[in-house]
Amino acid sequence: MKGCPLECLWCDNPESQRKIPEIVEFEERCIGCGECKRICPSGAITQTRWKIRRDVCTGCGKCAEICPAKARELSGKVLTVKEVMKEIEKDVIIYRVSGGGVTVSGGEPGMQISFVCELLEGCQQRGINTAVETSGYMSWNNLLKIVQFADLVLYDLKCMDSIKHKLFTGVSNGLILENARKIAKENKAIIIRVPIISTYNDDLENIRELAEFVKDLGTNIREIHLLPYHGLGVSKFKRLGREYQLKNIKSPAKDHIEKLRGLLDSYGLRVQVGG
């Protein structure tokens, strides 16, 4: 789902942050033919290296359709639940053999409540296992609507410090932690997912506070996934015409990740690196 109320500085899927379709530019593929500028109905393409003026672009996708070098792609399109279900049903046999199913992620699924609920309900009616990945940043009523149709909840916790959380994601974590406590009482299998970002949330104090919080959530927590920073979003920000602000952040060392894993293990929590 496109659209997210958070703007995590390390986001590896920045094309999912905004709800509207966006043009992704692959400058290295451009052959300078000028077809994009010719066809653009809003005059959003400059003649200087055929760059897009993002403040003018409407995301119609015409430039991506006509580009012979595939130097532009349209990220995001409007689909009905019926159209998405048609794609999902193509892999029903795979779900049944593998024990897997459908995961709705984003962005933030909570940005499109009605669509997501109808989609997940349709999956369950067809015997397809469902999972939803969420930041938890929404009203409890909306989160509960989604959760009722999910067999598994992947719940993101970025940082326990509210000031740091707002600095790096744009929002406070108060609502997120409150909803985590509530969702833990809904008799749903839950996996906590934690991005590990060097100098931001990889200190022992934060992980210890995280462990204590998760431990108090109870037995519905299946495990914790530690997701080491990898920097794959850097090029994506550039292709969307945005500046990447964590330029000097490096992936955490393996021995440090193991130290964090060991700390969580000491609280009796099941931990997986990656996922």
C-alpha cells in the first residue's frame, strides 16, 4: 500500500511514503531523446538532462510509457480489491504447499483501511493465511479493524526514546507503544520487527528497554526480528528527486548485532536476524 504517516530517514522503500503515484528516474539509462518532454501534459520536464520538476509533475505516467530506454518508471497505480484478489489467487497452490499466504505492507496499510480490510477478509474467506505489517501509528479503532482479519501481525518498533523517535521518523512513539499493548491482548500471533540503525537505536540501553517492553506484552509475541541497516534506500531517494539525510550511516557490525541478540535472548525472547 502506498502512503505512510511516518517518514523514517532510513526508509528503504521511499516510493511507498506518499500515497500518490510517482515517477522514478533512472538517469543512467537516459539517451537524451526528449520524448518525455514532448509528451508531458503538465510541462514538468526540463531540458536540462530531462529532469522532472516534482512540484509540477502529476504522476500521470505518460513519460514512463513512452521512454524507449526505460529511464522512467511509474511507482504506484490504482487497483480495485477484485483486481488484486485476481493476482493473489494465481498463487493459491503455492500458499497451501508452503504454508505461507498474503502479507499486506507498505507504506502503512492503515492509510487505506477499507481497501485493506476488504482484501484481507477476501483472503480469509478463500482459506488464505493473512499477515499485516504495520507501524501501529493510527487510531486503535482502525488498527483493530485491520487486525481482526490478520492471522499474523508484524509490528514495527523503531526506538523506545520518544524524542529520538520523532527526530528520525517525524512522529512520537506514544501512540505506537499504546497500540502495541492493546494489540498484544487480542489473541493474535505477533512478530516485533526492529530496524537496527547505527548511532540511532543500536545502543544497549535502547535494546534493554525494548526487551523489557516486549517481555511485558505477554505470550502472543512469537519472536523479534532484528533488521540491520543496509542502505538500499539511498539510490531510491535520488531516483525520486529527494535528499537522503543519513549519508554517513553504515551497516552495523555482525558482532554488534550478535551482542544485541544476546541481550534479547537473556530476557527469554526468541530472536531472528533479518526476516
